[in-house]
Amino acid sequence: MAEILIIGAGIVGLSSAYYLKKQGHSVVILDKSEIQDNCSYGNAGMIVPSHFVPLAAPGMISQGIRWMLNSKSPFYVKPSLDSNLITWGLKFMKYATDAHVAKAAEPLRDLSLLSKQLYEDLAKEPGFDFGLVNNGILAFYKTEKAAEEEAHLAAAGRKLGLDMVELSPAECQALQPALELDVLGAVHYKCDSHLYPKQLMHLLLKYLTKEGVRILRNHEVTDIEYKDKKVTRVWTGSTDWRADHYVLATGSYSPALAKLAGIKLSIMPGKGYSFMEDDPEHKMTVPALLCEARVAITPMNGQIRYGGTMELAKMNDKINMRRVEGIVESIPQYFKNLSPKLPKQEDIWFGFRPASPDGLPYIGRSKSMDNLIIATGHGMMGLGLGPATGLLVSQIIGEKTTAVSVDAFQPSRFAS
Ligand SMILES: Cc1cc2nc3c(=O)[nH]c(=O)nc-3n(C[C@H](O)[C@H](O)[C@H](O)COP(=O)(O)OP(=O)(O)OC[C@H]3O[C@@H](n4cnc5c(N)ncnc54)[C@H](O)[C@@H]3O)c2cc1C
């Protein structure tokens, strides 16, 4: 059995460790943080086979430009001469086509359905209660335009074998009896699920530690050495680490790490915010997506998590309160009796979605380093796609046939 070194302890790194350990490998994980608050913790917890349309889709560019003119809008690109943003943006524009959407749908669906199944399997294991609920997601709309787009999406989803149905306001109300709805209708993404990410991460860390995986916190990888198409060792400051195989699972930080190994990886960090609210009064039963406002609302841990916005800019720790106000103000427009207070800055969580320009993750062996597997770029679906990615990483390292094809996810697909 092999020695594996995983860089990054988000959901992708931990899921990879989980399946690699099950196959009997010796696994070490290095993470630069305390592993208490990466992007895998504060997200909306949604598992979304319904999201078979990648972010790079027709209409996103014109919609994005309109949104940029509104300081409370859910999407923002900071205009900049940053070469990463420019090359990312050019690729995004190239892929925002109907042809790309059609090509991406089946690979994304297959990866998502595999992941959902793996979450169901994991939830059956003793000690793995992470709040998995299979009652779908309601995508609410208020305008005819969004209704039409959602109907189109639901029809395309059904063609792909996904359970997605349009509901009238009365049918929506029956599913959310405690909420006073002000909507035109919704599509019920019955194929989707949700969970409590913080609890999932906690249980995975606990399980892996018990199984003998070495998880090293505050170990930032600062250099990667390579020779003859192989990574030879990685450095955390003055300490070096050697393994047979290396897994790069560092989310939005991956381009900088890949660069250390001489590899170009196009990812922009897509900053999003979330906050929690106790929900004693209005019990939300089914998670919600507010289509026009692009807000996600998820019941978890007896509370409600509200999340949204996508700011594409260089990583920074600033909280843009205007955008959080945008999230807060949108909620009573859909649910008359649900109006969370504007949270204090210190109660707002933010994370960076690792967004690839074509909206597909990078999963596969590096073309230039035979013993390096890249597993990142999952954008707004990394939590949902974590287990499938981990399983695929373990199968690639084990030189087994992968459970689903990884052709669409090749890390070198943009290499010129
Ligand atoms: C507001 C919001 C809502 C979201 N909602 C959902 C959702 O509902 N469903 C869904 O599927 N996804 C959702 N996402 C996206 C999802 O959270 C991410 O795609 C996912 O968490 C990425 O996981 P990861 O393991 O790739 O990266 P991360 O969780 O970011 O982990 C990367 C790790 O790498 C470590 N690292 C970085 N550099 C180094 C280094 N040099 N050395 C060592 N370690 C290093 C970091 O410390 C970090 O722990 C949401 C994201 C946001 C922001």
C-alpha cells in the first residue's frame, strides 16, 4: 500500500483521505489552518444534482454586467488588471455557450448523483449523523422571467432523469406550511438533499483521526520540489514531507500551490457570505433558493442558515455589508413572515468558492507530474461533490476504473 500526502483539509481533502484510508493506504493531511473554518464549514449545505448547468452559461455575462451596477446585488466582479482575473474571464466568456452547457450536463449529473449516493452510504455508518435530509430544495420565483427559466431547467432536468417538478403557490404552501409565501411558484428539485456541513467536517476529522490518518494543522505548504515528472517532496517551512502520491485539494488557494509545482491552474475565488439565525417561530422544512435574489436558505441544526453573493476578486477579508443587506432584504420579499435581522459583522461567515472558468471541477492526474492528483475547482458545488471527488481520487491513485468518467474534469484541459 502507498504513502499518500494530501494538501488541504476541506471537504475534498477529507473525502479523499476517507476513501484512500478505506483502501488501506497510509495517509497524511497537511493544512495551513486550524481546520475549523475553511470554505467547507459555512456553506449552505446543499447537495445539488439539480445544478447540472455550470456557472459558465449563456446569459450570465449580460446578467453579471447588470448586477455589477447594483451594490446590493448577488454577483460582483471587481474590475481589475489582475492577469488571473483577465485570463479566467476570457475563458469564462468562451465557455458561456449552449454547446458547453449541453456537454457539461451529463458529467455534472453523474458526479452529483454518485456523491449523493455516497453521502447516503456515509450517513448509514455508525457515528455519522450529520443532518442529511432528502426532501429536496424549493427554487422559488416571483417573476414570469424566472418562472420560464425554471420551467426550462426542470424540463431539461427531467430529460436527464432528475426528479424536478413545477409547483403552484398552493402546492409550495403545502410544503412550507409555517411560512407565508409571496411567490409565483417554485420548482421542487426533489433530487436534491441537504446536510449540516460543520457537523459533517467534525465527524470526518474525528473518524479519520481514529483510523490513523495523521492530520497536521498549522502546516502551510510553502514549496513543492519536483524532478523527472514527479513530485519529490513538499516543504512546510523548514520541514520536508515525502510520499508516493500527492493530492492537491486546497480549494481557492490551489493556483498558488500548483504554481509551486510548475502547473497553471485557472481558479478565481468567489467570495460568499452566510449567517445563522435561530428559528423558534417559523419552522422551515424544505431548503429554499430564491431565484431572482440568488439567496440560499437551509434549515440545519435547529436553525436557519442564509447564504449568498458571489464576489470575484482577489482574496480579502473584508465583509461588504451592502451585499449582506441585499441578502437580508430579499428574504421577506418571498416569505412575508421571515425577516432575519441584519447580523453583526462578527456573526457573518465568509468563504471563497474555488471557481473554475468553465464551471467544472478539476479532478485527475496532473499531466506534468505523474504522482500528483489535482482535486479542486468545485465552485459552488464543492460540498455536494466532495465524496464523489474523494472516491475518484482514490480510484485514480489505485489505478482502478473510475466510478464515473473523469474526462470532462481533466486538470490540463485549458493548457495551450
Ligand atoms: C456562501 C457559500 C455557500 C455555499 N453553498 C454550497 C452548497 O450549498 N453546496 C455546495 O456543494 N457547495 C457550496 N459552497 C461551495 C463549497 O463550500 C466549496 O466548493 C467547498 O467547500 C470547497 O471545498 P475544498 O475542500 O475544495 O476547499 P476548502 O474547504 O477551502 O479547503 C481548502 C483547504 O486548503 C487549505 N490550504 C490552502 N492553502 C494551503 C497551503 N499552502 N498549505 C496547506 N493547506 C492549505 C486551507 O486552509 C483549507 O483548509 C458554498 C460556498 C459559499 C462561499
